[in-house]
Amino acid sequence: METQDIVRILEQTGALQNGHFQLTSGLHSPQYFQCALLLQHPHYLQQVCREIVEAYHEEKDTIHVVIAPAIGGIVVAQEVGRQLNVRSIFAEREGGKMAFRRGFTLEPHENVLIVEDVMTTGETVQELVELAEASDAFVIGVGCIVDRSGGKHKLDVPVFSVYSTKVVTYKPENCPLCQQKKPLIKPGSREI
């Protein structure tokens, strides 16, 4: 998928939004990617997830499970798992930390592909890497639809993004949008 194609889809579906947003990381930004608006369309869901699957085509026969963080990554994990014909599970926040619930587990030595809809700092994905490694599973890599860091994350595993861009972020105390008194929107799902 060419960059202009994914940008067109993000804009056409309303997934790329402009305003004053508080990201899940706590940072503020003039842009927000609400990938749920893209993922509600099965054709686009299938298309962007195919990009992730193709990025890991050499490993596809060795992947045992796809995992994602709740909430945004669940749909992505389900579709990537479907395309790979492997199970997909998700982790949720429990006491502020990512944990497997609902009976989800990883077996020792399972090969894991982690997926996410939008990655900004990579902190949530890093929590999933650590969660998988704590189960003695092996993380093959990460696939995300949007990497807002422009590849500046600090993950020690291979990362593929369908779309990578460096979006401006501000610490709340230095946010010019706050200083301009623009209304702050908090669309994230970390508290869910």
C-alpha cells in the first residue's frame, strides 16, 4: 500500500483528525488517529491487516498467536489472526498494568506477533513485549496501522507500520494549544 493510499483512507474515513487532543500517553497533539473509524469498514480492515501479515510473510508459518492491547488493537488482532489462521488474544489494564484476563494465556515458547492500531511512544507495546516474555513466549515483531513516532520508538523487536509519520506532541505544561485555550479532547481508551 502506497503512503498516499493509506493517508487517503485515513482522511476519507475520518480517522485522521485535527484539533487539540490529549493522547493516551498524556501528551497533547494537534492531530489524532481514531483508527476505529477506519476499522469499522471491513474492506479497509482487511486491507491494512494484510499489509501487516505480508510484512511478516517469512515468519507467518511460525507465528502461534497474535496479541494486542485493549481496546484499539483488538479488532486488528482478530483480523491479523484470521488471516494467519492463528488465535488472537488481548491484554487489558488491571491496576494500571497490562495483564491477560478472561482466561487468555501464552504458553512457553509460543511465537507471538503483537499488533496495535496506533503507536505513539511504544510504551504500551513494550508492556506487551514484557508480558509475553514473562510467559517465556518469543516476540517475533510488532505490526501497527499508524506509528505516530516516525520510527522513533525504543522497541527492541522488529516493528512494521502501515503508515509512519512524526506527529508533533507537547508536554501539557508546554502545549501552545493549551495556551491558546483551544478545547482539549481526550479520545483515548486507557481508562477502559
